[in-house]
Amino acid sequence: MGAGSVSVEPRSPCVIGVAQYVSRPDDGPCPEPLTMWEQVVRDAAADAEATGDVLGSVGSLQVVYCQSWQYDDPPGRLADALGIDPGHRLYSGIGGTTPQALVNDLGTAILAGDVDVGVVCGAEALDTARRLKKAGEKPAWSHRDPEPPPFPFETPFHPAEIAHEVFQAYLTFPLWDVARRAHLGVAPDAYRQGIGELMAPMTRVAAANPYAWFPLERSAEELVTATPENRMVGYPYTKYTVSIMDVDLAGAVVVASHEAADRLGVPPERRVYLRGWAYGCDPVYVAEHAAPWRSPAMAEVYATALRMAGFGVDDLGHLDLYSCFASSVHLALDALGLESSDPRGVTVTGGLPFAGGAGSDYQTHAIAAMVDTLRADPGSAGLVTGVGMHLTKHGAGVYSTEPGPVMPPDLAALQAGLDAAHPPVAITDTASGPATVVTYSVIHGRDGSAETGLAVCDLPDGTRTYARVDDAALLAEMEATEWVGSVVHLSTADGRNTVRA
């Protein structure tokens, strides 16, 4: 039974319009982000097929942080371009959970009666910016902030992570998969083949997605076999299996209360209801995760969002699990109690390695694609998830074409429960002597050769430490066999630990 034939809570939040945009290199010069923001917001408003003025009703305009260009007033410039004057304007922080978190906040505000219609949008032109830089040019885009603020990191770097260069996601996300592999007792080569089998169906989704950056189907073997074109990046991940951030993509989502949708004349079949949501965090620093083969926060966030929606995982018809790397998908599946072969698949876009991971804006595309998917499958429900930082932040949204009771979760209580049940492991900056490998990865250079490795190790006193691996023979051994659980010897020099063969 549709939304138009049941009694619906008037303040129930629903997505009424979505839009996406892609500008590929062969399409010619990419518009600047501000232009793309304007286009997708206008397109999303039109997508509602309303008889009323959707744009003129926008009371909250929220823009996802843009890495491509620092505008002096992003939401203000966009409001001017759209010819609207929303009372609430926000420019977000960073992270893979950001768009869903903004939609969640809109849902809360709509339920409270603080806003009737809101927009979340984002855009990146990172591929264009990279090409211009390579040519020795700079973007000639508008309204640049004369004093751009620093990149908005949310937490300070840990001294031990600075000393051991624990910065890049292609170094940290493999750690979770290697730990999971050891926990499951799967041989290294078989586990890598499993990564290909997980991701090959994602490429089929991307191939059918008109907004995907790489609309190309690939086999499992093609994805995981290291070649000059598909070099190993951070073991066990090849280039084809990691998120591609340098893309030119934009997306927008319009959210309204049910009564506002009625007032604007939005047809019931265009509405997709935000039924449940949640947000929570694991410990901030990589070595603090007591069991790096799982994510307690993922499990609690997903369970809370589903419980809020009144659904079980079997009630979901569609999934979009954040897929910057295979580990984020594997841990999400584990948290949901699902197998990688689940017939629903894991993405409605194709995922970040194939559809494109546009800075902090991927989830805008995931939500837009989920809305289109659910509209085409009336009566169905879907889950969109996000991951931020080094598998620290976790967010989820449950969507359905069917309305239902909505009660915002107690996120403070959720986080307090996580903190109490899963306290961080203490980190020791430097240590010499015996240690036990908890997890590790090997980083490869652009020529495909192994350059260095990182190990996370347990110390005899119960704390954790980081250590670099520089020995070429040891790096090769760590890729060929299982080193989790091995006892190694650490030496310290200049504030940095090194694993000795």
C-alpha cells in the first residue's frame, strides 16, 4: 500500500528529489564545482515532479566539503546562484559518512519542525584539477577564498602514527583485511581471490550506471592480478580494487517532510522515506582497535538504524555498503551477518573503486542511486552505509518507499555504550625487543615493487605499537605467508620502530 493510501505522520522525512552528474575527460572541460552544485540541485528539485516550487521552499542548504576548490562562502554562493534564501546554510566537514550524516540531521530537524525542505549536495572536479596541475596550469574558477582554511582534520595525529607515517588509507585499510584473513584462517592467495570475487559483481553494477567513472565490467582475476597497469598498491590491494578519488562528479538530494511533500504536490511514487539512521565511532587510532578484524561500531550503528526503521536485515531489498577498500565491505557484511555472495549484492552504484569516490561526497551518489532503485521496486527498503577516517566513523541510513513511525536514535547513549564495551588499546610510541604481529601491510611503489611495510604489534605489557618493515626479503615473505601471530624483534631509532628479520 503506497504513501498516498495510509495515515502518515506529517513530519516524516522523505527524499523527494535526487540528481547526479558526471563529466568525463572526453566530454570536454568540466564545469567548476559551484556550477555543478547548481545544476544538480536544480535537477534534484525537478526530479520531485512537484506542482509547487521546491527550490523556493528550501529552508536548509547543506554543501559537502569540496577538495577541488576552496570557495569563500560555498553555501552562500550556491544560494545566490539558485536565487534562494534558506535560513539554514552549512558547509560540512570531511569524511565518508558526511552526506548521510547531513541527511540524518535533516531528518531530525524535519521531525522537530525546524525545517520543512532541505538540500544536501556535493561536487568534486579532482580529475580536472589533477590534469591542470600536470599541465602546469591552475583552475580559473570563481570566488576563491583569499585565505583558504587548513584541511579540516577532525583529530590530531598520534605522535606514533606520525613517526611511522600512518597516514594513507591505502596503508591502513589493508590492515583490517589482513587481520580478518588471519582470524578466519584463510590462506593469503585464497583471500586475495575472494577480494576479486567480492568486487567483480560491483563492476557489473558500475557498467550499467550512467554516472559511473569507470563503467567497465572486470573479472575477479583481472581485478586482483598484479600487472604493470594494475600494480599492487597496498597489499593485498591492487590499483583496480581501491577507491578512485580523482573524479568529476556531483550529486544532490532533496529531503522534505511528508506534509511539505503534500503541499508541494510531490506524487507519492516519487517519495522515499528515511526510516532509520545512526552514527557511531570505533577508536580513533589504528592500533587502538582491540580486534582489528571487526568493527563493533558498524554492528551497533547498523542494528540501531534497522531497529529504528522496524526492519531486520532480511527485510532489506538493496544495499550500498561503503567500499573504499574491500575491508570496509567485508567488515560491514560481517556486522550485518551476511555472506559476500548475498544475492542482493553490496552496491547500487558500483562502489568507490568503479563508480568513483568523489572526496567526501560518495554517499550523496549512493543515496541518489538508492532512491532511484527503490522507486523502481515499490515496497522495498534499502541500506546506505558510510565509513570515515581510518575505519573510525560509521553511519547508516535506512530508506523505504513505505512510510512508518520514525524516532531519532539516542546517539550519545549509543557512543557511550561503544566506548564502555570496547575501550581503545593503549599505544606505546617506541619499543625494543619481542612483539607479536597483530596485522600488517606492504606498500608498493609506482613501479609495482614492494617499498616498505607497516606492522601493528602487541607488546608483552599489553599495549600496542607500530613498526616499519624495510627488509626486502621479509616484505616478500609477508606477502607469501601469514605473519599475523608471529613473534618478531623490534629495534628503535630516531623515534621509529623497525621489524628485524
